[in-house]
Amino acid sequence: MDSDGTQDARGTHATPVPRPAAPPQAPAVPPRPTRAPGAGPDDSAFLTWLRAPRPEAPAGVWRFGHVPRPDAEPERIPGRQLLSGAVIAFLVGWLIWSLLWNGYLGGWWLLPLEAMTASWTEPRSYERAIFGNAWTLIVALVIMVSVGRLGRWGEVWRRWGPPAWRPAVPTAERPPALEQDPASWPALRTAGAADAAERLSADARSGLMRDVDYARISRAWQGVRSGRHDLATFSGAVLKDGAAACLHPSGERDVPGRVARHDLVSGQVRLGTTADDPRNPYAYRGTGLGLGPDLLGTSLLAVGPAGSGKTGTVVRPLAESLCLHALAGRAAVVVVGAAGTGLGPEDSYDVVVRIGNPDSVYDLDLYGGTGDPDEAAAVLAEALVGDLADPHPGSDSRRSTTVLAQLLGPFRAVHQRFPSVAELRQLLDGAPGALGALRTALEGSGQESLIRELDARERQSGHPGDVAAVLADRVALLDRPAFAGFFDTSGQSRPFSLKALDHPVRVRIDLPARGHAEASRMLARLVLAQFTASIAVREDRSLFACLVLDDATGVVTPEAVRGIQRLRSGNAGAVLTLRSLDDAPRPLRGPLLGAAGCRMALAGITPWDGQDFAEVWGKEWTEARDVTDRQIIAETPAGKAVHALRRVITGKAPTARAVTVRQVERERWSASELAHAVPPGHAVLSLTSVQGEHAPPLLVDLRG
């Protein structure tokens, strides 16, 4: 049985979804892999992971083993004051005990002992001594407990004692009842599939199940509950294959060499640790940072200079998490970046398109798999000249779309396919032979509307303001020997189309950055335009789709911003990275930051980039304290003598301190703080979930 959303990715023009033929390429410095729960003979690791508590938490908090904290920070006594108070309390207790023991305070504390033992005879002197020692111990304990409470010894123990020496390790107790144990699959038992539940429970306890298996079978069970799958078919598949039931079309059950911590029960990947900083809300301090589809569904924009960790600490873990979700039948992911940038091994993906590499198994469909000339023209125009459009939110590339539609429609009507790159370049150049051949083929076919399209194109050709020449120049960037054999439309290659996002496909597209930078930017715009267009017409929106675009330089256009804004309604999102906001047109920076629900500023951004983030994050009311020291003037001789003595001892004149508390409105993070106060390896991140829950800007350690 296919799990919900794990059918064959037909849009890849390959049946079934194959594995990449080329050998995997390891990054120059391979990151340290992490172990998947259940990926080994130790069954207790998987059961401990599965039974770990995952309480409800604010947006972005790593829920696995999370211990909730209060919203407001409790009053914290300064360490020096706490230690001095503890020592003073001990000395006071020791003084009281010494005075009692030596009789300086009288014998009243022995009166209860004498009252209880007054009737004892001489032969009971031994019992009297034992009872006296016990009474003395009780009095000493009462004094110790009293001074300990006054001196806050418990707080000293918690802050500096053994409890603070060892890190908090989340532990999960074995659930007390079968109905509460997730490893026993109680939902299946309640629905009448007890045999399937027993098989899965046995695999879980024997170490045959791992986290991806649990997530995949849970996803398939959701399909049974929604009516998309039959209970009998599901039970039969589970009884036959156990933990390997409902496999992804690739047959894989994990990705090789994990580099991040994943929790497929909550759907999160851990990116770091929220810093214990006063600027962070108390409920977030010291907690893990976890991102999942509920946050990526509002899209993520990460800005940071080269070397700040965008690819290694943000893009790679997110891409790996989405690949795991795809194996579980929950998501479809397309990862785009320059070749060799460390986006994960090829074995982590079903389709790897290496544009410009003659060994690439797959090609990229230039027209997005559509058969509509107008839709293909709109997407292609955005890719070719979208960056040349007026950089304002309301502008578009409508004229370029019209020119392309005037050529694509007649060509498809004649050849039953769209033109190749070389053929499209000839048509845009207005070559008489190419246009004449189309006209001849259309004459007598009864398609007068298409002939009128060609007539209009010929009349506009060569006139001032005609954009065909600009389009031809951009197409020429793809009509190069390095791209020979790519963007084929004759059926001789295996083109990948983003129409496959109805299925849990894992795709990586390597762009030819070296020597073809402008072509790479154009192809990145093409993939983004095809992605947003395919999301709008997707049939199965229960499958989360995400585009991860490493280095979105030259990709931010008015149409791209509008497309990102529409992704949320289609259960999709995008992850974009930029070295600087200067890589986006100035009029589009505000709309881009507004379109992304999650915004990340990494260490090292410029103050003018920080200013844009500071504006979008806004201000908050804070409590400001103004402290004023006023010199005290003595009026009496005795007062003057005391002040002189204090001046000799402290070296300062006696002063009186006045504190004024007021509410002021200040920026959450100023441009200067973002540019100069974010430590290396850290980032400031704000979050918004698809349910509308917000998290304020948080200082996060991406290395934790």
C-alpha cells in the first residue's frame, strides 16, 4: 500500500521515482553525522525517543524533552548578595547554638527535656543520655533549618551545587498503561486493527523501527482515518512488512549522514539554542530552537554575509529535515543552490538536476510541464526579464509575457511541443525563415487567431520599445555550448517538472555558478516562478511543499514577492538566503521582509541592513531606570565629622541615590545592535506560524 502522498512522482517524467545514477559527492569538510532514533540494534533508544515528553510550547521552541518556564522571570538575587546572606545566616546560627550550649542564654531550652525525664529513676540514666542527645540534635536541626531558610541555602544549592553541574537530560518514564504508550499504537487498537498494532509494537521493541518509519506509518494512518485509504489494505500492508510498510517510492527509510537533530513526532529540526540573554523573553532563554512546516509555511528569509553560516547551519539542516518529511510522505522539497555548496549528498534526493554537467541524469523543463502557452509565457518571462521590471510592488513583466505568448502558441500548435532554446532565440530575433515556416504551417489550418498573433509579432518587431531583443539576449545566455543537451523539448532527455509537487519528491538542482552567474540567477528565477505557479494549481494540498533557495541574489522581483505571499494559502513555503539586502531592489526590501513570516539576521550584517530589520520588527514598551546620585551636605558638626570619615574610608563624597522608573518605547533590536552586538555563530530570528502565533526577535546560538 502506498502511504498518503507517497505515490509515484509522475511529474518527473520517470516511472518510478529513480535514484541518482551519479556517485555521491561529499563536501570538502563533512559535518559530524547524528544518529537517527532506532537506527541500530539498541531498541531502548527508539522507545526513549518516542516516549519523551513533548509539551505544548511557544513558536520555535524545541519541544522534545522541553521543560516549560514561566513567562516572567522570577526575581533573582545577585550572587554576591546571596552568598553573603548564606554565610551571615550560618554565622548567626552558629552563634545562637554556641550561646545555648554554653548556657549564656539560660537553660530554658532544656525544660521540655527535663519535664519528660523528671520521673525517670537512676537505673534509666542510659536512656536519659540517649534521649538528651536526641533532643539536642532536634534543637540543632531546628536552628539550622531556620537560618537555612533565612539565608536561602536552597537557592545556593540549586545555583552552585551538584544540580547545576550536570546538564538537564530529558528523561521519559515508561507510560503506565497500554492506552497511553505510543509504541503500542493505541489509535490502531481502538479502530479495530489490533493485529497491525501488535506487529508494529513488536518491531518497535525489537529495534526494527526508526523515527522515519513511525512518521511514515502515522501519515498513512491519517489517510485511513480521512477515508483516502482502506483499513483492510493498510492492515494487510502492516502485517506483511511491519515497520517497512507504506514505503516511499524510492524504497529509502532514512537519509545518509544526518547533520542535525530531528524530531519527526513534532516535525521539528533543531537549529540551535536560544541565548540566555536579557533581550530574549524569559520563556525562551536556554531552550532549543526548532523549526518545522508550521513555521516554514510562512517562508523564511535569512540574511548574512559570506561565512556567517547560512548554508551550513540553516539551509543544510532544513533541507535534511524536509527530505525526512518527504520519506515520511509529508512533504515535497526542491533545493536549489550552486554546485558544490554542501546541500547534502546525492543519495538524500530522488532527483538531482546538475545543469551544465554532461553527466546529469535529469534535465530541467524550461516550461514547467504546462501545455498552456500563456502560462508558459508568463513563467518564462519572469525568469528572463523579471529582474528588469520596474522594481515596485505593483509592476510586472506583462509586455514580455505577451511577446513570448505570440510565439509559443503558434509554435506549439504546429509542432505539438514548445521550442527549444535555439529555436526560441531564432523566433525572438525575428529570423524570417523561422517565422515564415510557422506562418506556412498555420495557413489553411483554420487557426486564424494564431496567424494574427504572428502578424502582431511581425508588426512590433524592430519598433522602439520592443522587448523581443532583450528577451533574445537573455535566451542567448542559455544557448551556450555548456548547456548543450539541456532544456530539451523533443523528448530525448528526462526533464524534471515542478508539477511533481503533488508527490513527496526530493529534488536538488545544482546551478552552474562559475562562468555563468547571470544564467544561474535566471534559472533560479525560473525555478521560483515555476514553484509558485505549480503550488496554485496543486491538487493534494495536504502535502507540504517547500523551495529552499541558497543565495537568492537577483531572484527578488515584484512577481516573486507576490508569489511568496501566496504560498501560505497553498500549504507551501520558501527558504531564501541573501548575503545582503542590497542584493534586492530597494523598493522591494520592505515587501520582501513583510512577505516572509520568519526573518533571520545573522552575525555580520551591515548597519543599513540592520535598519531594515529594525523597522520591520518594530518597537516595544520597556521599563527605563534613571539613577541620580546627589551629594549629601551635612549641617551639624557631628554629621560633618561622619562624612569626613566616610570620605577617608571610601575615597568618595557621601551621596544619596534617587531612582526614577518610567515606561519608554524602544526598538526591539536597533540597527547598531544587529550590526555590532550579535556574536559570531549567532543570529537574531523572529518567527510566525501558519496559525498566526508570533515569536519576537530572539538571539540564537546556531552552534548549540
